[in-house]
Amino acid sequence: MERSFPVILSELRKEKGISQKEAAHQLGISQALLSHYEKGIRECGQSFLIKAADYYDVSCDYLLGRTVEKNSINTAAIEMFESEDADDKPTPQTLVKASMLLTHAMRNGNRMDGIDLNILFSVALYKIILLQANAGNLPKTWAGRAYTDGEICCNTTYLGGIELVAYNAIKPHLNPNPDADAPVPDAIKTLVSFAEEFIMRNLAESIPPMPFEFLR
């Protein structure tokens, strides 16, 4: 039997054991509006759908009744997390795992909703697309508006601007007091270590050695 969005939304709240008033407060809407959503009197917009999916830790497809799986992690992804493969190298599997762990960790901070996370990861991946398309590893048309007249806008100023815009979008939501004692997952350690070594190695190669006379 096909289940509708209002029914699923109401069921998730009851499974969580919270009142409409509390759920509405956490979701940033009025209790009356949430009641209308749960009764099917009104249809919600995309922003609420994403926020509700993040809040109840389910996929948008589950909320819309398009799948019976509560989250979008498929069997292959679950097997990847449960595998005993070491994450001591930046393999594609480790990087995907690190991305999923980061998403989960930041979402649990309750200071960033799904839209902010989408901005952060979309911009990061967009930069990769630009660089790879410019290098000829991806079709140039994948670069979107940066692709004009057979060329890709891939200069340093543009790339730096992309990172600045992404940072400004998430800055108001950053958690100033994260759990400093939380254990660091191996996938995150590998990602950070590999990135740091790569950056420092390239900086050492690109910056000429400083003459001793300058230090005196």
C-alpha cells in the first residue's frame, strides 16, 4: 500500500516521541503549519522537505513515499562502512566514507541544515569539476556557466572566489564548541593527513628558499 507524505511525516514525529509543538519549533515553522502538512491540507516546499529529512534522518524519497528505505545509504555503502579494509590510504572508497562521516557529524551539530551542507559540498565538487574539465578529464560542458566559447573560466581569482562564497554561506552556522574529545575516524585522519602533506609539499616546491641574510 502506497503511503503519502502527510502520513509518513506524522509517523516519523510519533516514532521520535515528540509533540507537534516541539517538532515545529525544531523545524522552524509554526505548529499550525506542521499540523496542516501532517493532515495533507497544505503542501510543503522543497526547503522544508530537505529540513524534515535531515531532522528525522531519512531521505527525501522516503518522506515522499517513493522508497521503503529510510535513508539513501544503499547496501554497497553499508558494506563499505562495515568492511575491514584499512583507511590508511586516500582511496575513492575512503574519500567517499570521509564525506559521509563529515556530513553526518556536521548535521548532528544542529547548527547547519541540509541546505547549508548542500552548498558546502556542491561548491567543493564544482571546483573539482572545473579543474578536471579544464584539464581535459571531463567534458567541458560539465562546467556549466564557467564554460563559454570553448573555454573554461578557471583562473586563480575565480577559484578563490568560489571558496570564499562557500565559506561565507556556512560561517554563521559553524559550531564554536565542537566535542574536542570525540575520536577521529580513520577515514578523516587519512583525508586530512594526505591533504596536508600534499599542500605542504607543493608550497615547499613553489616558494623559493629564503636567504639567510634576510633573517639576520
